[in-house]
Amino acid sequence: MNAITQAAQRFWNWLPTEVDRRVRIVAWLNLIAQTALVGTGGAVRLTGSGLGCPTWPRCTAESFISTPEMGIHGVIEFGNRTLFFVLQIIALAALFFVLKYRRQRRDLFIFTLIPACSVLFQAVIGGITVLSGLNPYVVGLHFVLSVVLVVLGAVLVYRVYNGNGLRTRVVPLWLAITTHITSFFVAVTVIIGIITTGSGPHAGDSGAARNGLDSELLQHFHAWPAYVTFALTIVLVVATAVLRLESMRRAVVGLLFVELVQIGVGLAQARMGLPEILVGIHMVLACVLAAAMTVAVLNLKATASARPQPEPADVLHAS
């Protein structure tokens, strides 16, 4: 018992007392793993492996792991389930890494506590997805939760680099409003995209139901807010360049790049009959888009220490 106590004490002493390199690394790992989970979940669906493990929490009635008789579909589905455990370990590591200074950095504590708890909640929704025979609305809810966790992961990464002081707006009000409107259209685009996928051919299993909506019509509904988002992002890029808002400009240029790739992939998959690889890339890019939009919104404000200081020439001119 004494050895266990000593080991626990050594572990506690090893934990960070402030944001350091370990905290930044685990924050990035959390964001990457949350996004990768969407990729592996997409692989399950696009390869028809959604019921590769036909029950939950076990993979079969007798085994927690896939068996050779289940073939490649069992391997793919079990691999996706295994990633949940990897993600849980990363989330718990992030939580432990902010535990000692949680009172000083309450923001980091909250943004590590949520994924540490929600990973298990996501696993439960995954189980309901299997037990419901891949109901498209449950599958869609699973995707929505993944996008939310990616967004929170992006906030965590931003916060470990930018502190938690009093944040004030550093851009003109009209630019802040335009950015929030853009984020609204990003959310609409993603949600309609999820519904569109639920009407398409990639059900995850040959016997899984579809939502019964017109897939071709939904593709147009999905494209319209995407193009509005693209147009608004161009406005943001031009405005931040003219106003010389460097931090914000970098964020919206990154957002514009993601949108260009996403639009290209979306057009290609529509014209090529929804090939699995492009649909999978499109799903992952939806999470990258949400993360990039989150970073742009966060750059609307800055702490006093991070706020750009006026150049000497500007001070002389103002006086």
C-alpha cells in the first residue's frame, strides 16, 4: 500500500503546475483524435461495416473483440470502437494536466472535463446506433456530437496558447457580426449535410434504413448555405486585410482554404456518384471547417496582453 501511495505522490508531483509543452501537446492530440474519430466512423459507414459488430457493448454475444468469422467488417467496426478508448485516455490526460492549477485556469478545467465525460456518452450513442439498426437520425446525432467535441477541442487548443485574461473585442462591430453570421451558415451547412448523408446510399449496412428524404433536392439545400458561407468568408478576408488585423486575417484565410477544399470535394463527389473515399474526406473536412470557424470567432476578442500595441509613429501621430 505504501508503494502505491508513493507512486501516486510521484505522479501528482510530476503533473504540470501551469500551461507547458505537455499541456499544449495533449490539447492538440485531443483535437486530432476527435477529428480522426469522425474519419474512422466514416470508414465504418462507407465500407458497410456499421453492423460489423452486431451488438453492444460486446462485439458478439460472447466476445468484446471481433472474431475471424466476422471478416473485415468486424475488424473495421471494432477498430472504431477501440479508438474510443484511445480518445478517453487522451481526454483524461488533458484533464489531469490542468488539475493542479484548475482554480487559476478554470476555463481549461472545463474544456478538459467535458470531453473526458462526453467520450463515454458518445460511446453510448454509438451503442444505441448499433442497437437501433443504424437509424439515420441516431447516426446523425452521433455526428453532431462529434462536431461539437471537435469545436470544443479547437477552443481548448486556442486557450492553452492565449491565456484566460479579460477578453475584449478587437475588431469593428460590423466585422464581428459578419463573422457570427458566417458561423451560423457553417452550422446550417453541416447540419443539412448530415441530413443529406442520411438520405444517400451509404447507410453503413445493406439492411439499414434511410430517412426517406429526396437526396438530390437535399444536395442543393446543402450547397446554398455553403456558398453563402464562402461569400461571407471572402468579405472577412478582404476586410481583415484592409484593416490590418493580422491574427484575424490568418484565421479567416485558413477558413477560406478549408472551404475551397471542401467545395472542391463536394462538387467532385456529387459528379462522380458519391465515391466512398470522397464522402469520407468530405465528412472529416466538415469537422475541420467547424474548427477553423471556431478559431476565427475566437480571434474577434483578445486579452489585454495579446492586444496589438500601437507603433511609435502611430502614437506620435495621435498626439
